Amino acid sequence: MVAKIPTAHDGQSTGAHEESTRAAAAPAPAPEPLFERVDIDRYVVLHDGPVGYIEHVAPVFVCYVGAPYAQAEEVAQAHDFHDALRVVLHRAASIRRAL
């Protein structure tokens, strides 16, 4: 499993002109959902703060919505981490709209 976490610097330096030309020519990419590893087998899902958790219990990823972890509610299980991430974000958005 490979997880890409966005960073402020990509390690390559380019000229200011090249960077501004590239930014003007290419559309802005959609922001990726953020997550952070908080334990050996647990991730917190972030969207304007913590909205849920994903726990890896082989062979599945267990999806929780709510924060803190002790009060989160299990909502689904998935076999793919990115599917689990989408489930948590979707359920969290649904709960926010209902309130």
C-alpha cells in the first residue's frame, strides 16, 4: 500500500517564470482528501478538522464517522483504503447536511 501525503515542497526548484507559466497553463488539480496516521493501524480523516477514522483490521479497512475515536460510529468496511476514505468523507458530509 502506498499513501501519498501532500507536502509544501516537492524538492525541485524551478524558476519563477517557469512556475507562473505552468500554473497559468494547467488547471488547478482537485484537492486530495487528507488523512494522517495516528497509530500503527489507524488513520484520522481530515476535512476542516477530524471527521472520522479508518482502522486496518486485515483483510478490511473499518470506517468510522465522528470524533474523537472513542465516540466514533462504525459505518462500513472496505477492502481498499481509498474506498474506505471515500466512504468516511461521504458519510461525514451526509451527517453535516442533516444537522
